[in-house]
Amino acid sequence: MPDKIGKYVVVREVGRGSTGIVYLSHDAYYGRDVAIKVYNMDTGGDEERARIARKMFLSEAHLVGMLQHPHILPIYDAGEENGHCYIVTEHVHGARTLAAYCRPDNLLRIDDTVEIMFKCAKALHYAHSRGVIHRDIKPSNIMLTQDSDVRIIDFGIALVSDSDISRIEGIAGSPSYMSPEQVQSLELTNRSDLYSLGAVMYELLTGSRPFRAGNLQKLLHQIVYATPPPIHTLRKDVPEELETVVAAALQKEPEKRCKSGLDFAAELTRVHQRLREANSRIDRQEQFGVLRRLKFFHEFSHAEIWEVLRASNWQDYGPGEEIVKEGEMDDRFYILVTGGCVVERHGKSIGALDTGDCFGEASYVPGAKRTATIRAGGAVTVLKVSSTLLEQVSASCQLRFNRVFLSSLIGRLQSAERNRGPAS
């Protein structure tokens, strides 16, 4: 391992492939970690492989600073040193490629897949609008960061308009994701990348590639002439409208696919909205059922519980997490949906709360501060109700809250009196 590559001090090796080795470094000038990909020019005397490797390097070097999009891995720098060619990119700590989520036993949620593909489609539209066709869109060239963001990587065989640098003969992409026109060595447009993105989406949804064959010749024949198995035959919970979007992306004739990545993204947006609305309806119905069973809501009508749901949101807390802090002010009060909490004052435990109990009613009084800290005793779920939003619900619902709060307050006073015992 070299100590230095160009001006970059090498920290460690982080990856290795057929085209080269990737090292981690730190760019002190910009204060950021970077990845340095050193192309493998030592091809054992194979002049053709060496020529292709150099072409791939020049293709990516040509894109330095050219593609600046949040979902495309930026290329910061490129250079040659002692016969070694290298490019410098952003280093994303802890990222995995989508190849990890193409197994039937490790598939992503459908709405997560839609969101990831939406980001990819937008990124490809950006690249296409600048005259760049990726040509090698596949799961291993799409990274998913630790916070579920996306980066498209590896533009080593990209076609760049008005540039003959990138016209690499003898290498065209990864066969399983190539478009029919790519397989047939026809002229490529942006729609070839959209086909490849459709093939990736098919695999993310099903855990199976659109086409599989025993040898390359049969695979390429299928890509040009065969129709992939319908998605619902491999995964029954995929909505029909989403299957339609993927099928359109995998059309044999480019003109039958979406015109642009932006159109593809718009189709995915429509599907995502419908999925979210459906999930929201299901979630709200489940939440209603949970609240209906809590003692806090025994006297509330169905309509009043729905009003409360619209004025609130649910939140999960882990063991020991602080929900309310002594001395703070905010406009929310809380109802324990599941689990139990510890009540603390001045760092000492003074009581406990259980499922169905409420706390933080002081938010109902303008300017009132929290008189205690409420901490999750274990894993808990709470309903956070905004006092401001509650002012907008019906008078009957507000009156119901006032009665429950008053009953709760009386119960606590009586409990405190019992705990104090007879005066001595």
C-alpha cells in the first residue's frame, strides 16, 4: 500500500475490484474524507485490457467537477503518478450498494424501493441533461448511505456528448441490466439508462433479475426478444400501478419508455403518494383502535378520537430516554400508548406512569414550566398532543379533555395524600 498518492496521504485500503483498488484518504485542505480509486494498469501484458483501463480512467477524469448532484458521487480530482492513474471522489462512510438488497430474503420495503428509484431517476435526468449517459446502471453502482440517501457511482464507461474519450470499444456494461439497443450495439440515448434502472427496480422488488439464462448468448437473446415474468408472480404485495411503471421501463423499443428521468420520477411520485395514502389510512385505523382501548379515551366518542388523532402524532422512545424535561416549556401534553415511565424531580425518582396515563397537562396553562422530568422506563410509545391544535377541535372534545385532566389531577392529589400518611 502506498503512503501517498499525489497530494493525498493514504489511510487504508477500503475496496478492490477488477479495474483497480480504492483507498481512504483525508483532504486536509477541504477538511473531508475522500476515496482514491487507482486504476489497474498492470494487466500482465494484455495491451487491450490496458487500453480499456486507460480509457475508463480518462472517461471519469473528464467528469471532474462536471456532475454536481446530491445523488451522484462527486468526482473531485484526477491525476497520474509513476504510471498510476487515479481519481478522487467523495468517501461515504458505512455505505452499502443496492446489491445487498437483491436477495429474496433481504428485500427493502416497497415504498423505500420507490423512493430510492425516484432519487436515481432524478440524478440520471441531471446527468442526461449534461450530455452524460452512464451505460452501466446496476445495483452495485448505486450506493445507499447510512441515512438512506443515494449515490450513483462509477462513470468509467459513460458516454459523454462531443467527446471521443469515452467511446470504449469492447466494453459495454453489465449484461443482465443492458437495454436491448445496448445488446445490439445500436446508438444509445438516455432511455437506455432508464431501461437499466427499470431492471434494477425489478430486481429490488422481486429478488430476481428480469432475465436469467445458462449462458451469455441466451441471456442477450432474452433481453432482445423475451418478456420477463410479471412481478406479481414473484411478489404478491407489489401494487399493480408500480408493476406497470416497471413494465414500461423495460419496453423493448426506447420510444415506448419514459422520455426522461424526470418523467420516470414523476410516475414514481404518483405511485409513492398512493402507497403513502394507503399506508396512512391503515396506520390511522390501527391507531384509532389502540386509543379506543386506552382508559384515557373511554368516555370519548369515535368522532372525538379522530379529532385527537388529527391534532397529534405518535413517537417511540427507548429505555431511559427523556420525554419531558423539568423546567422546560412547550405546548404539548402526552398520553402513554404502550409501556411505562419514571417520574423524576431534581434527579430523584418520585413516581411512575403506566399505559393509558397522561402527563404534561401543564402545557394547557400558558407560560407554565414542566415540574418534573418524565423518562421512558423501557420501550414506550406516546401520543403527543399539541395544545395549540387542540384549541381548534370541537367544544365537546375540549370539554372531554378538561374532564379527564381534572379527574387525573384529583387522582394524583389523593395518591400523594395517601403516600404522605397521617400528620405526626
